[in-house]
Amino acid sequence: MLKRVPSYAGLFFIYALSLLPLRVLYLFATVLYWMLYYVFGYRRAVVTANLKNSFPEKSNSEIQLIEKRYFKFLAALIFEIIKMSTISKAELQRRFTFKNLEQLNQYAENGISVLACSGHYGNWEWGTLAIGISYKGDNYPIYRPLSNKAFDQWFNHIRTRFGNKLIAMRQTYRAIAESRNTPTMFLFGNDQAPPKEESHQWMTFLNQETSFQQGMEKIAIKTNRPVFYLKLSVLKKGYYEVECIPLCLDPAASTQQEITALHTRLLENIIREKPEYWLWSHKRWKHQPTQ
């Protein structure tokens, strides 16, 4: 218990910060950007390498510009996630809007469950929280539990404030079976590096051989649940929009690896258009295909 005291103290401080207006938190984010980028150089080597390998056609000055924009967004994102502890439904719905959500809700009203996927682009945490308000079925975001139990409990709390039912990745199949009589949407983040022992496939993504999880595609084909991609766009600081794009409405008729290829290409196009909003500090290419 004593080992958790620093974590609980940190969480109390985070909660106190979340009570401040976003305009104040963005001032703190400006300071944090300077600390991350210029003082501590947080994962700058990782970010620079990822950007150079992804965009070999860009000059060093172009890479540096994207890098700075990324760290500015990352600093703001951190405080936006902190704000999730106390943000109201009304403010979240004002800042996060949806296009074509009615198609997802039509499936729910007809008793049909769906699958959805997206990437770690923009404020995906707000997106997960916001869709839980507006989707008419039960929303099950899939997540990887944190090793720090106190922070894992905190993330569980803020991610489920408005009705989401968070599911650990390894419990996905059980949750699908247990909820089969209820219209649901299981939401996958498919752009993080999967463990080597999990089912994955290699694809060329941002000019690099990249492994992608196959779990969602296997579930889609087995259950024939329509698959949607949640395309997140950053409108301006603190304001976002998600377009619910039908990716594959008849998965049982799809070919092997087709669904994975579809959402991979879509994410790649999104990143190329505005690269500064993707999670470049993640060690996405830590695994390489065996020769």
C-alpha cells in the first residue's frame, strides 16, 4: 500500500489540475512543450528517426518543423487527457462532433453489433469518451492495462465516465460472447506494435515494413459484424471531428488481410496529410520481420 502513496498523490494533483479551465491548462501546455522538447528532449531521437524513416523525401528542416508541431500537440494532448477527469458532457459534445454516426446508430437500433477501429491520432481519448455518449448501443473500447495499478484504475475511471465498458485486450473474445444478445460496438486501436507472440501481419506502412494486429479482422470475419473506421480530424486546438467511415459491411465475404489493409491505408493517408497529430514518440517499429 505504501508503494502506491506517490501514485495516489500524483493522481490527486492531476484531479486538482483538471478543475481548471482548458484555456489555463493550455498555458501550462506551452511550458510543458518547452520542457519536453528543449530541456529534457523527451524521446526526440525516437521521434526524429520515425519521421525520417516515414518521410525520406522530406528535408531536415521539414522534419524538424513536423517534430516541433508534434511536441506542441503532445503537450496540449496531455492536459486535455488530464481534463477528462472533470470535463462535462456538454463541453465534450461541443468540442467533439461526429459525421455519419447515424449509420452506426441505425445498426444499433436494428439490434446489429458493429466493430470500429481508429489510430492514435489527434485526441483519441476524447473520441473514445465522446462516442460513448452518442452511440445508441453499448460501447466497448479495447485497451492494454497499465502496469501501475493506481494509474490503471484512474484511466479506467475517466474512460468510462459516460457509459463506456472498457475491456482488456485479452478479454475481448469473452466480452463479445457475453454481449452477443445486445447491440454493441467494440472499438479497436490498431496502430500500435503488437507483441511478437500475437497474431499479426506485415505490411508496408509509411515506407517501412510494419506489423499489424489481426484480431479485429478475425473477429469481423467470424461474426460478420460491419466494420467502421473512425477518422479523426483536428479542427483547431481543443476541437475535433470524427467521420464514421464504412470500411467493410460484409466481412464474411472479404479476402484474407483485406480489412487490415483497408484501415492501414486509410490511416497512412490521414497521417501523410497532417503528420503532427500522430503518436510519433511511440516505438512503432521496434519489431522487424525475420529475414
